[in-house]
Amino acid sequence: MEVITRKKYHRKIGLIRRLIRLTLVLAILLMGSVVGLLSYAKMQGPPPLQVQQTTVFYGSDESIIGQRVVGQNRHWISLSEIDPAVIEATVAIEDRKFHRHYGFDFIRIGSAVLKNVQQGTKAQGASTITQQYARNLFLSHDKTWQRKINEAIYALRLEMNYTKEQILEGYLNTIYYGHGAYGIEAAANYYFQKSASELNIAEASMLAGIPKGPLYYSPIRNYDRAKSRQQQVLNAMANEGYITNLEANDYYNTPLNLEHDTVNSVAVGPYFQEVVYQILTDDYGLDPQLIEAGGLQIYTTLDPTMQAKAEKWVEEELKGTELQTALVAIDPRSGDVRAMVGGRNYLESQFNRATQARRMPGSAMKPILYYAALENGFTPATPLTSEETTFIYDDGRETYAPSNFNNKYANDFMTLAKAMALSDNIYAMKTHFFLGFDQMTNTAERLGITSTLAEIPSLALGTKLVGVLELTNSYSAFANGGKKVEPRFITKVVDRDGKVLLEQEPVVEQILDPNLAYIMTDLMTGMFDLNLSSSHSEVTGRSIVHLVNRPVAGKSGTTVSDSWMIGYTPQLLTGVWVGHDQANLQRGEGQYAKRIWAKFIEDALEDKLRLPFPKPSNVVAMAINPDNGRLATDACPVQHVSYFVKGTEPVEYCQVHIDNPSSVSEIQKEIAEIEEAKKEKLMKRFIKWFSGGE
């Protein structure tokens, strides 16, 4: 009996020893596996944290004007840019042990496995923040055991190579919040129209509850269900000590202002944004994929307020018509494009008529011709006869017989000043023939016209095709004292890491004589001077004079298919084209461009000073008879103030209307008094400044 007992005892001892040895072996294997996994995770190195991010376009005021969204609307921001309430709410509801584990919570995983076995499914989740982040970065969202294993490995790599703060930052920038918004910044923008740094606890707790079921818990789709989820988040925050139970109740009852926005890549100035995109790819060689999903910050010159006003006046004026349009507004001092309309409706037609279309400009080309004339000895007082004329050229082999509007002519002399105001075609053609056709094409090229211009007679009347942007920008040199500026759309591009990829400074080059540029500007004010109207023709700006309440200069142009108006103040240059894409203008449609231009430029500058055009010191003002170009006397029925480079002003008085040609007109006296007063005022200010008075 004793022998049997001893045998049983030794068998038990042996079994226990084997179990202990097995346990030790398993423990060693487990520890080895853990060490191996950790070593593997460490040796694999840090996985890349970057994901596709939404590229953002900013206006000149640094407000968001649009986004490039490819699949996911996402804006990466640093953890320091996220309100602490968001972090606390997220950790409390998603992974309260986040700061204490190494990538996965064994207790939660065990509990989830047990429930999945009991239910016969794999629906129960137990992922930590690290695991969720790993899934967002690298893996599919399939609920399979293989995915869980891979997820754990990726989670280990994250934990072994990144800090908790880096992991949390990545998670908050990649988690899905519904309605196309990925990351907390996109979610804050979508649901509350604010940045993640501006969220309060009530808003943060609402957003923190969404990722568990982005559509199910969306406050947009089901507000009551979302509020119930928010209460769970607030209770979790209270349990973790972030807030008190009383505060949790208060935040639950805090009203939420859900001003959700739609994800829109063409929110403001869609035609403008497309030009920016083309510049970045074609001129700077940026990879389209980088622009589409590289998280770039693209700072542009677009003025959102001015853009809205441009679109408003286009819509109001063209309502009820089938006309198309293009509008470009430029700061003539820098070339910054402030507004652009490329058509009536971007969603219906992405064809940009401001940059892609080529149209006949008509008389809007004449300022280029007349600047060439000023360089070749013409002055505002240069007289030519305006009468029906047939021009012979090419050694007598060709003829050209242009006509004026309605076939009406002065049949007398008129000056350049008057010819510009009336847009007289005969005066323009005589000037063109006198100069030689190459003078106009050369001047156009200097001013930035890149379209092909044939050296033919009708070029002076705008029969060759040009673009709205290029012709409008060519006027910049008249508006800014003779400087050529390149249209600027982009000021700066910054990548997702804050590195400046490119900066574009204004490109400005002096190409014209400042004195002649000012005289050209003054000539273009004539279209608004009703005193220059004649019995046979009105000034071309008569229909919009009442709409303009500041110093402006401009030139209109009309052909059978196109209506143009280009004009400017010292601060803003605007060009407008109106017409049909494939048809001629109908009766009455030729005035739309002028009205859009006038209403827009007044509205766009409503809060800006009404500045005069700065006159160079070498330019003098003289009162002339606009018909014959001689100095006006009191007896002249019309007296017009024109400007001349010193030494080129007329010296003979008009003898048509008086017996005593030496009498000086009252206007001429007033001009002299004004000029003297300006000099006296300037001298007083100089003395006051020099003596320390200001």
C-alpha cells in the first residue's frame, strides 16, 4: 500500500515538474516572440505617417477660396493646433488606456474575442487608437483575423518608432468624421465652419463621438442619435477626470451651431483656380498628383469680395439672355489678378473665355495704335479730316474702304483727342497708314500681346483675334506710368511640411515713356466727356457716364460678334467681353459690356479713394479746340483740356470763331491758376516739413 502511494506521489511530482518546465518553455517562447516582434518592429523602422491631403487655395485676404479634393477631404494640422478638449474627448471615448499601453489592449481584445466566439461573428471591435491609425494608414477595413494580425504588427511599428503625441496627431488627422471629411480640421470646418483650434468642449465631444459610426452618429443625418452619443463621450470625459459630472451636463445642454458646408473644390472663382492649376503644372512643372492630393497651401491674388461683385454684375446684367461673357480685373501696379469670370456658369462650361477664347476686339485695339502715334510725333491736338475714304496700298494693287458707325462722318478736321472719344475709324486708318503697319504690331508686342497680329489695314480696327486677359493687361502700362506688368495669379505655394516651394514677386518693367502713358490715359478719358460729342456722333461712353463717379479712362470696342469694354482707375484695371460663342450679336446687345464694366468698377472700389491719375511734371495742360487742335479762346463753342509733353503743346490760337485771336480762354486762365496753386501748396508743405512742422 505504501509503495503504491509513493508511486502516485512521484508521478504527481513528475507531472508538476513537466508542467513547470513546459510553462517555462512557453514563457521563454512567448518572451522570445515578444522580443522578436518588438525587434522586428524596430528594425522595420518608422512607417511613413503622411497620407493624401487636401490642397487648399487661399485668396489675397488668406481666406479659403477652394480645395482640391481627391476622394478624401483632409487637412493635416499639428497636435498643438488642435484644441485640448478634442484630444481629451477622443482618448476618453476611444482608448482611455492610450498613454499606458504599447499599441493594443489585451483585456479589450480578449473580451472582444470572447463575444465574437459567443456570437459567431467578427463584428465586435477592440482596436486602440494606435491600431485604428495603423488601419487608416496602411490596411483595409475588413473584419478578418488576418487584418487583426497585420494591424497589430503595424501598431507595434508605430509604438516602437513614434511618440504617443505623434501617433495621436496622426490619428486625429486621418480618422473619418463623415460627409467626406477626413481628419479633425476638415470635420471642424464642415460641421462648425471653424478651425479645430477654435472648438469648444460641446463641439469637441460631438465630433469625438462620430468616428464610431460616421453616418449613424452624424448630427446632420440624425441629431438625436448624435446627441445621445455626445452624452456618452461627456460621461467618459467625466469618468477620466477631464471634466466634472456637472460640467458634462452643462456641455450636453450647450446649443450647437451646425453650419455645415459642402465639400466644394470650386467655391470661389472657379475659372481663376483652373488658371492657377495650369500655371503650377505648365510653368512650374509641379506634379498634378502633388497639387491634387499633396496638402499644398496655394496663396493667390484673388480678392474674394471683388470676385463676388464681378459675378453679381455679370449675372444681373445678362439675366434672361443667352450671351456669354468674360471679365478680368487686375491691379495695374503689380499685375495681380483680383477677379476673373470665364463664363456664365462654370458647372455647365469649364471653357475659360478670359484666357482660352480669341475674339475680335474692334476699337479696343485703338489705344495701342494711338500710343505708337504719340511716339511718332502725334499729340492730342493733331488734326486729320474724317470723311469717307478709300485707302490704296500694296503699290496700288489693294484697296480698303472702312466706314464709321452708321456711316456718319465729320467731313471736317478733328483732333486725336476727339477721334479717340468718338472712336472715329477714318482717323484711325489714316494714322495706321501714316505710321506704317509694323508700328502697331511692334507696339502691341511690347505691351505683351502674344496673339498673332497680321500687318494689314484692318488691324487698326481690331479685326484680328486676341484674348481678353492679354488685351486687358496691355492697358496696364497706360494706367501705371508706362510699366509692363505680368499677370500674377500666385504669390506663394507651401507644402504640407511648411516648406515654401515657390514665391512669385510682381514682374514690372518700364517700357513706355511715362509722359506719353499719361497723355494716353487722358485721351481715354474722352469717351466719358460729353462735351466732345458732335452732331454726327456721340462719345462712346455716353450710355454709362451716369454710372461712373470717379476718374476713369477706357476704350470700348464692338464688332458684329463681340462687345468689349476695357478701362481703369489708378487702382484697378478691368476688361469685359460679351458675346455669343458661335453667333453674332443681336440688336441692343452691344451695350452689356459697358454696363457690366461701369457697375463692377464702381462697386469694387466703393470703399476706395477716388484717386486722380498722377501727372508727370514734364506734362502741361492746355485748353484746345477739339476740332482743329488750336488753343481755344473764349469764343470757341467747345473747349477741351488736353495734355502735352512740354514743348509739343500748340502755340496758335483758334481763329475760326473770333476776330481777335490773341484772347486767352477762361479755361486756359483757370488751368494756369490751378497749376500755380498746386506749386504754391507743394512749396508750403515742403517748408512746413523742412522746419519740423509735420
